[in-house]
Amino acid sequence: MPIIKAWRSAILHCIANPTDVAHEQAFQYFEDGLLVVEDGHISALGDAQTLLPSLSPDIDVEHHSNALIIPGFIDTHIHYPQSDMIASYGVQLLDWLNTYTFPEERKFADKDYASQVAKRFLEELLRNGTTTALVFGTVHKASVEAFFEAAEAQDLRMICGKVMMDRHAPDYLTDTPESSYQDSKALIENWHEKGRLHYAVTPRFAPTSSSEQLAQAGKLLSEFDNLYLHTHLSENLKECEWVQALFPDSSHYLDVYDQHQLLSERSVFAHGIHLCDQEYQRLSETGSAIAFCPTSNLFLGSGLFNLEKAELHKVNVGMGTDVGGGTSFSMFSTLNEAYKVIQMQGQNLDPMKSFYLATLGGAKALRLEDRVGNLAVGTEADFVILDKAATPLLNTRLARSSSIQDTLFALMILADDRAIKATYAMGQCVHRRD
């Protein structure tokens, strides 16, 4: 017998990019909506008064007043091994890696330690309403095994990969082109597309991989179907100068990856702050995506991402928290900072567009829009119940809200993990606020 559950509340999801269609055609909002889930997939969505008569009387309907059901958030760039070093006092990118990141990642050679962090990391994501993420492991094969085991236990749609890094890092964190290929291949064979899991080939960034290792990354992408490529791109000006010195035959930073066949529809490049028009155009031509990571870009003093220009070139963009350079697991906090980054450039980030970037936009960046990122019938039932009265200030502010757009804006400025009443994956509750 199928397992059928239903939830009644205000419900919102995006169905298109607000930049591409008339504003009212970009989303569906049901002030009194009903979400019906059968065996982990959405079987009905619509107005409660219309759908309720069609339900069998023995189906329990969970009613949430003064709440809002939305798709689970999608984080397109985050480092699970950096969970415990979040909020480490400030230097810029390259010094930050040497001072904080590399010593912390050394600990992940111990699988027991990695398993403990992976469990805490996923709990924190779910506490903040994030149900899908593109995740960095460390150079250690065991770090990715620990992550996948923890994600599989909760049936989460997650993407992860072992860092490939054969130079310009401490000896205790480097591999070789051949060992990185063999370790990655073994992980792919064991975990890629197992249940709801996917593998991402993960060179840390161009400076820490030799040309030989980047070629091995490209070889992996050519040998297996539907793999992701996950790395960093043009985050910091000194980093960009370093890349040009290391790869003098490249015409720009992105060209280093392009020369090694690393651009594709499943390639996601974190940051992309300091790009030229040629790079934007090449990202667009190959269907590659950028992860916009505003909290880390501000925290590390890296620069301001130009969303308007990326969209002008029709580059897919998703949101990334980039923990631990990023300062919060919360997508609300991430959107809060994104709004300010865009404001600093004399532009404006519409609240519905923000919501799109954190849900359906992220899914499109990951080529998963047919499975997650919205609440369309047939998609996987990954969703979040937001409590509009989570804090006194939020309750007061939202009581004055005159539209769903105004509600979204107040949430992205004022909300945090306290607003996440419950998080669901495949229709099963994976977090409930105490």
C-alpha cells in the first residue's frame, strides 16, 4: 500500500526564473494550500479547498497555521570539513587556507573523526532547511566515505567529492595525479548515483593541482556519466595573479580548467568574482554554473559578485554558503548578505529572485530541477515548514506584510534557523525544531 501524507499551510515555490518571465509567472503561491506526498514524491499541490475533497478520509492532514511551506534550500558550495573552524578570525583567502583550513583538514585522515563532523554538518544543514548541497571533502578518501555514509542514512540528495591537491599545500595534505585518480575512481564506483547520492570530481583550485592532475580530473569526467566538477574560480585578486603565473599559456583563469576539459553542464565554479567577458561567455556556452557565496566573499574581503553580468551572459547561478569561509549555514543569512552585495553595486535583488536562487535556481545549476528545488507534482518531497512567528520581531514584522514578496524579504533579512519549524527529505521528517 502506498504511504500518503498531506500538509496544509500557505505554500510557495518557484516555477521559473523571475528574470526570464513576467513576475507573476515565476512562482505559485497558495495562501491556503495543500501538499500531498505519496511514497516520498509529491502527488498533488494546490488550493486546499479544491484538493481536500479528493483525499481519502483516512489520510491525516497536518495543518500548520501562520506558517509557510517552501522547497528545501539548495547550497551549491560548502566545505563540510570546515564546519568546526567557522568564524576563524580574519585574514584573506591564501593566508586563511594556510592558517586555519589546512591544519583542520589534516584531522580527516581519521574516518571516525570525519564521521562525527559529517553527522554534525548534516544536522546543521537540516536545522537551517537545506536539503541538497554540493560539498567539498578533504584530500582523504575516508572523508568522502564518511560523508556519503551519513547522507545515505537519512536518504538525502547530496553531492560530494574528494579533494585533488598535489602541490602548494602541506605534505600531509597532498596526493599525486595517479593516487587522486584511483581514489576518486573507487569512490565513484562505490557511491555515484547510489540512491540519492552523486559524485563531484573536486580539484581544490588551479594553484594546488598540477596540469597532470587536472588532466586526470578530465579523464574521470570522460569515463563516467553524470559526474559533477566542483572547484573554485576567481575568488581573490592575488589568487588570480598566482594562477596566471602558474599557467602562463592560459588566456585567463577559466581557460586553465577549459584546457583540461573540465567545463560542462555539471561543472560548478565557486565565486567567479573577477571574471572577464570571455570567461562569462565560455561558462554560458558550456552550461557551467557559478556558486554565489556572499558571506565568504565579504568575510575574506574577496570582492563583490556581479550577478547582473552573469545573468546577462545567461550563466546559471546558485547560492553557496561556503562554510567555513562563509559565516553561516543559514540560507536566510546568505540571502541577506547577497542583497547587500548587489546593493553595493547600485543594483537591486528582488526577494522572489533571491528565493529562486536558493531553491529552483540552485537546482538548475546542479541540473536537478526535475527532482528538487520546487514542489511540482512528481518531484521528490524535500521541503521545509517555516514558522512565521519564530521570533517576536519576525512575528510582528510579518503581521504587517502585505504580499508574499514582502514576507520573503522580511524572512531573508530577519530569519535564521529558529524559523525552520521542520525539514523533510523524501516526505520524512529529518529535523524538527524543539
